[in-house]
Amino acid sequence: MKKIAMYLIMILVAFILVRCNQNDKYTNLKIDIGESINFSDEEINKAVDCLKSNFDFEACTLTKIYYDEKKSNNAVKDYLQFGKGLENKVKAENVIVLFSDFDVDGSGKNPVLEPNSTYTDYNWVLTRDDKSKNWKIVEWGY
């Protein structure tokens, strides 16, 4: 019985440590949502949360996420005219483009990105079915 209790305690401690480490992942992350007439702060923050929870580039650290309405509007226009938005017939009110900066470490574990480099103004296109639905990332890159 003592062994079972000890194993349960060890599992609990491991879970807590992993959970704390995940929260530390974004300790130094800068977020700037700016001002918007298209979206509420809550809508933009939900898009930011979606990006944070889905950013999984190996050997990379997300350092900044921001929303610039003018840049976003231009990118949304392109997405709707030339991208998958044209195919999907998504409405502009259900598309947001966030921008990010991230660092690539020197490990070489990411075969696509340049080691020891910083990528800035990286685009993330997020869509939703309507205002009551969650954002999802549908495209990313430059």
C-alpha cells in the first residue's frame, strides 16, 4: 500500500512540474493587441491563445505576438482574394491575421529554419466559422 501511495505522489509531483514548466514557456512572451475596430479585445485574445497553444516549431521560442490592424487587413484581403479564403468562402469578419517573432536555437533540430536566427513579422492566418466559434490556424508563413 505504501508503494502505491509513493507512486501516486511521484506521478502527482511529475504532473505538477510539467504543468509549471508549460506555464514558464511563455513567461517572456510579449503580446501587443493594439487597437481594433474589427475585433473586440476578447476576440483578439482568443486568437492569441489559439496561437500560443498551437505554436510547436521544434527548437524555437515564441517571443512576441501582435495584432496590427492595418497589416492584418491587408493580409486578410490577400487571403480572401488569393488564398484558401477564396475557396472556403469565409467572411472577412471571421478571419484574423496575427504576427509573431520567434527565435530559433542553435541545436539544428529544426531542419527548415536557420539555426541561431530570429524570424520577425511571421504571419498566422486564423479563421472561425462564426463569432461564437473558436479560432483555428489555417495558414502560416511569410
